[in-house]
Amino acid sequence: MATSTALPRTLPASWYTSKPLYQLERRAVFLKSWYLLGPTIKFSPGEPVSYEFAGVSLTVTATETDESGASELTVVEDNGSLLRTHTTATGLLFTTISATASSFEDFFPGLEDILAKVDFTARPYRRSIQYEGHFNWKTMVDGYQECLHCQYTHPAFSVLYPPTFYAVQNHHTWCQHFADPKKPEDGLFLYFLPGCTLNVYGGGMSLFRVCPTADPGTTRMEFDYFNVDNGEKFEEYYKFVRQVAQEDYELCEVAQYNLERGVYAEGVLNPVKENGVAYYQQRVLEMVLEQHQEDQQTRKAAAVIVAIGQQASHAEGRGERSFTDRPIRPEIRVQ
Ligand SMILES: [Fe+2]
């Protein structure tokens, strides 16, 4: 049997700069996805937390259910509708942002088994930070999904996690990263399509969300930090992780600058070292194509409805019976 030796290709540069394409991505990918909001310990009664994903604003509210301090979490969109959520056995809260998303299990098959290995409520919430960057959401995800850039962009990080060992395992709509594949239990690094990540190592845990805006060249970055340490020890950890995030931010702005000026149009990906990028880009492409087909069918159906309406009104104009006058059941002739 012949095997294909074709290398995976990147999405074209226009996908990083086009407003209509983002609107298509919004319906195809963002409205159909699940989002990691955080570990349940982030949410306390009387302290609602707000989020915004692809133009959908929502609020997480914790309500005390009994005197033991247990609370129930609800996620409500700003228009008042209750959103579907999923809380994992080990304490992570996920949400949808529209009714078009599938079930959690269908969207992230097999994920619960991996999450069951870590108690996400064990590291107290310490700090959040958010800011906007001049890059497309995929520019940031491209960087997260590979570590070829690590050696020259993150010199301090590369000492701790030598990129020679780095590997990404792709699952359906989520990916697991291994800093050293020989030590698979060393930390937990996950990417959830389209824009959430979870990074657990030792006593520290960070989440970040890559939130698109209506301008495809602007993305809001949101980070949450959790750590068993407080005070000076936490500040040391924070300084290190912020340094890595700042280095990524600068790299993304330069990459976007090149994309917007035609320096880069399209290319091939390394099938081993960039398998994470190839996977998520392919998934985005598939979802966008599915949406495009759905849109075309809807447009065709709409055109048929309009044509029937026009025929009916012409018929009425000629004094004929209109479509709506016709009996639903066919008439039966009796001989
Ligand atoms: Fe990076």
C-alpha cells in the first residue's frame, strides 16, 4: 500500500488577519467549544467571576448549599441564560458558551481519565493577570503547541526543561505535552482547543486563556496562578513564569507583524517537532469547513423558501390558489 509522505502544511497567513474568517471561526470553533474556567476553589460565595469568550460574556456564581461550606457553581450568560457546565471529579470547572456545543465527553473524549490523576483543589488561588496583545489567537496557540522556539526564546526555561526531550501527544480536541517523555508523571501540561491551557508542576499551577476579539490582530490574554507557596516563594515562581509569558508575548507580536505584511504566506510543519501545531490547525480547518458547508446548505434552503414564496405570490396575482391554500394531504380521486 502506498504511504503518503506529504508534510503537514500551515494555515495560510490570511487566516490570521481576516475579519470575515474570524466570524466564520467564531461560529465554527468558538461557539461549539468547551472552556476551562478554573479549579472550583477559585469561586467563592459572594464573589462572582466574569469571563468573555468570542463575544459571549458570562459570570460564575458560587452558592452555599449547606453549613459545611460546600457550594454549587452556576454559569450564566449576560443575557440571563444558564449555560451548560461540567465539573470534573478532581475539581475543574468547564463551560460551554452556546447550545451548538456537543457534550463534554464528545468534545474531549478520554480527558477525564488524565484529569483524575491530579487534585486541582490542592493549590490555593494566588493571582490573575490579563492584557491585550497585537496578535491573532492562533499566533499564540501556534507557539504553545511546539517547543522549537524554546531554546532561543526561553533561555531560563530551557535549562529546566531541555527542548530536546519535548513531545506533544494529540487527542481529540485536546493535547498533552511532555517536558520529558521518559517521565510522563512529571507535571501535567494540557491544551484544550481552542484557547485554554492547564500547566501543573510541583506546587504550582497556571491556566491561561487565549481570548479572540472582533479584530483578528488583537487577542486578550488571561492568566490565573495557583501555588502551595505564598509570600516570597510564590513571588519567585511568579517572576519565572511571567518571564516566560513575556518572552512568548514578544515573539507573537513579531510573528503577527510578519503575517500582516506578507513576509510569510504558508509553509510546511515539522511532522514530529510541530505535530501539536499540525493537529490543532487541522482540527480548526475541519471545523471551519464543516461550518462553511452547513452555511451553504442553509443558504440553499433559504433560497428555495424564497423561490417558493415568489411562485406562490405570482400564482395569487394570477388568481390561482396559493400554496398555503392547498390541502396538506394529496387529494384522492374516486373513479
Ligand atoms: Fe514559548
